[in-house]
Amino acid sequence: MRSRIFFKLMFVFLLVIGATAITLQLTVHKVWERTLHEQIERNLRQKTLMFAYRVEADRQHSLADITSQEGQAAGARATVIDPTGKVLADSEADPSTMENHAGRKEFAAALAGQMGVDERGSRSVSVPFLYVAAPVSGGAVRLAYPLPEMEITDRPLAVALFWGSLAAFVFAMAVAAAASQYVGRRLQRIVNFAERVAGGDLTARIASSSTDEIGQVAAALDKTTRGVEESYARVQTSQRELETLLNSMQDAVIAVDVDGRVQWANRGMDRLLLRAPRLNAPLIDSVRDPEFLAAIQQAAREQVVTSARSNTIASGRTFDVTAAPMPGGGAVAVLRDLTETERMEKSRRDFIANVSHELRTPLTSIQGYTETLLDSPLADNHVREFLEIIRKNSARMSRLTEDLLTLARVESGEQRFDIQRVSTEELLQDAWESFREVARSYGVELEMENSVPTVYVNADREAIHQIFSNLIENALKYAASGKKVILGARESEIGVEFYVRDLGPGISSEHLHRLFERFYRVDKARSRESGGTGLGLAIAKHIVLAHGGTIRAESELHHGSSFLFNLTASEANAD
Ligand code: ADP
């Protein structure tokens, strides 16, 4: 089947060539007609002049004979008139029957002494005539030539012109057909090439040696396809690299689309699940863990990074789930196996707890014997001094083991808290009463301010007392120079914020975010000297966290420090 562009081109060529042939026909015809007309007119003028000359010069023949002979010789109608316009002789009619001719345009000119020419239809015959009149002494002569004669002469020319045009038309159409076919074939090659590329065959190539516009289109398409193939190869390579990377990871990774259908999962994920996730199947078919599903759904829906702890994906194992939204919609989740880390963490805590526990008895014994020896009258001053050092250090070690045990219990979650509804007033009052006197012994005034006395929080009294104890002891140890420590409570976003504020030397900002780490001290020597273990704030932090609260420190050098912790308000407050 010929391409459609072929027929379109052929149709256009047909129109153009047809229009050209017709225009040519009309133009040539017109020019030819005009040339012929001019030639006839020139001939007729000469014949009329000769007729006039003969009328003037021939004295042997009658006027009627001359007129008739000249008419015949010229192949035209000859007429002679006198100056008044009266017809004297005519080659085709009886002059006596003819009307006065002075008014005819060509005669009027001739009677005025000039050649007169006119073209019009004759009254007697319907065809147009060319009239040429010339002056003679005693009147004027005229020849009238019928113009249809000219058309008769013209017809062979028209026929020749028609055949010539037809031949030119046929030839032009043949050339046009060949050109159309050539163009159509070249365009068809481009179409075939484009269809191959559209069908996904990026190895398709189209070679073109021509530099015309079609050649340029082919070259541009070829270059584009080559570029796309290279980019595609690069994308495939980086995708394979990414897949290898993700598959070699210990962590399990899974990606879902906006509808929660699995888009991709690495080998770690396949190994983890009993049934490996199928592509495009709902995630819930292979994973049932509610925390994991909620995290990935939230990440996909709200476009936020979410994290969760999952215990039921694989039995006996705990995972830390981090789900992040993907740019095109959907989310990707990474599952990190925490089982081993948690086991190690637990054995570390158990070890510390066991060591602390084991040290307790010998330390108590050392302390007991040291005190007994100190009480003994046998010891001299020198020995007493040593014994005092032993007592002080064993007391410190004992505090350290106690703090380590407390921290291990709170961290591990072994410590059971007796959470009750308790008023902020009660908690503050309790702490204030316990430490008022101690503070005074340091020369410090312990003040209490409470803007929310009637608000209740959910807390374990003993545990909160322990936090206040650690914070107030610190304030007395490190900030007694401020002479005042303020204990207070105020409303916060989640419930109540308790604080212990001192007016001591303050803590510089680079230490603030590390203060709650175990054994972190701003000034080690000062801490040891004052009997600190470096665990007070760590214990306070873990107790607050176990209550679902938060703790922080605010301070500015030389302007005192504030330690603040938030506890959730009891729902019963709403009553
Ligand atoms: P420590 O047993 O050494 O007091 P903590 O965990 O209770 O351990 O405190 C950690 C460190 O924070 C302390 O060593 C001290 O340098 C600093 N610190 C705590 N409270 C204050 C305070 N009120 N003013 C200045 N420094 C403080």
C-alpha cells in the first residue's frame, strides 16, 4: 500500500500542475489572439491604403468594379463613400439601398483626413467586424474584415496548445509521482523507526546520508534514541547497583505504593517473612504487625518520617522500624533487628547490677570494720587519718554501687513504679520539707513557688522524690554560692513542669545536652570531691522517661541553672 503522504503530495501536485496548465493555456491564447489581431489590423490598414490609392489612381475601371475587385482581393467587404457619407460603391450590397455612412466612427476619422479603425458587430451580420477606413479625394474608402475568420485561423493553435499542455501535464505528473514516492518512502522509513522506538526497541537506528530537512529529522531522531538508550543503560546500571546494595544490607527494606501495594523488597525482607512479599500484592498479605503497618501507612499518607518498635514480625525478635515517604507517593520502610543489641544491652545491665550487688556486702563489711577501728582507742592519729580515708572512699563506692543498681533497675524496666494520681502541691511540699533543713546547713534558702497547686499528675511519689532529691542535692553541691534554690511547678503543654532553679555559677551551653549521660561531669574533680557519682542526672532522666515525661536543663554561666521536667496531667483533672 502506498503511503498516504504519497497521495497527498500527488493531489497537491495535480492541483498545482493543473492550475499552471490552465493559466498557461489562457495566457498563451490571449497573447496569440492579440498578436493575430494586431497583424490582421496591420494587413487591413495596408490593403485599405492600397484600395485608397487605386480609387485615386485607376481611371480605367469604374468605381463599382474597383470596389468589387479590391473587396475580393482583400477577402473583405469594400465600401466607398463621398464626403457627405453617401455610399458610392460597395462590394457586397447595392449602394442605393445603403444608408448614409458619415456617422460610422472609422469613416468619420477618414473624412477628417486620418486613418479610422473600429471594431463592432455589423447590423446585417451578427459576427464582429474590423473596419479600417482611409481618406481619398472626394470621400473615403473602407475595408471590413469579419473577425470569426481569426478564430478559425486560431483553432489549430488552441488544439496544439491543448495537446502540448496535456503532454507537459502528464510528464510533470510522472515526475511528481516519482518525487512523491521518493519522499513518501523516506518518511515511511522514519515512521517505521519511530514505531520500533515507541515499542521499546532502543537499539533501532536510522541512517541517513541526506542533509535535507527529512535527513535532518532522521539524524535528530537517531541522536535522540542513542541518547535515550545511553541514559536508560545508565539508569539500569544504577538501579542494579542499588538493588545489589539493598540486597547486601542486613536490614530489611520494603517499598509500597500509595495504595499499600508492595513495589519492591530486598532479600533481607524475603528472609525475614515466612511468605516472601509478592510484587503488587497488598502489604498486609505478607506482614500483619500492627505497629509496622501503622508506621508505613502514616509515612505514605502524611508524608512524614515515622518510627515504631515491632515485636511480631518474626517471633522472638524485636525490630526498629523507620518509614519514610517516597517522592512519587508511597513509602519505604527499613527494619533493623534490635534483638542482638537488646540482648547485649541487657547482659551489660545485668553485669553491672551483679557487680554492684556483689560489691555491696564486702563494702558494708569494710565500712563496718573501719568504723569499729576508728572507735577503738588503740588507733593513733596517723592510723586514724588512714582509716578516715578508707571510710570515705568505701562510702563513695557504696553510693556508686547503689546508684548503679538503681540506674540498672530503672533502665531495664525492672523497677515497678506505683503510679498514682497525686497533686503537684503534695510532691513539692514533700521535697521542700525533706530538704529545707539540709539546705539551711549549706547556708542556702530553699524556696517553693507553685502556680498550679490543684493540678494532679500521674506519678510514683517515691520516684519523683528521688528526682527532686538528685536535683536539689546537685543545687546544694554546685550552686550553694547562690544562697537560694527555688523549687516550683507550672503548667506545661503536656501537664505540669516541675523545676529546681539555683542562682549558682551556671553551666556553659556546650555541656547542657550531655549532662544527662552516665558519668558525665562538667568538673570531675569537683564532683568527686563533693561525693558525686556522675549518675544522679542519668537516674533522674530514666525515671522521667519511665513516666512518659521529658527532662532538660537551662543555664547561663554565672546566672544559675534550672533543671526542668514535665509530667502528664492526670485525666481526672478534667472533672
Ligand atoms: P554528680 O554525681 O557528679 O553530681 P550528676 O549526674 O548529678 O552527677 O551531675 C552531672 C554533672 O552536672 C555534675 O558533675 C555537675 O558538673 C553538673 N551539675 C549538675 N547540677 C548542677 C548545678 N545545679 N549547677 C552546676 N552544675 C551542675
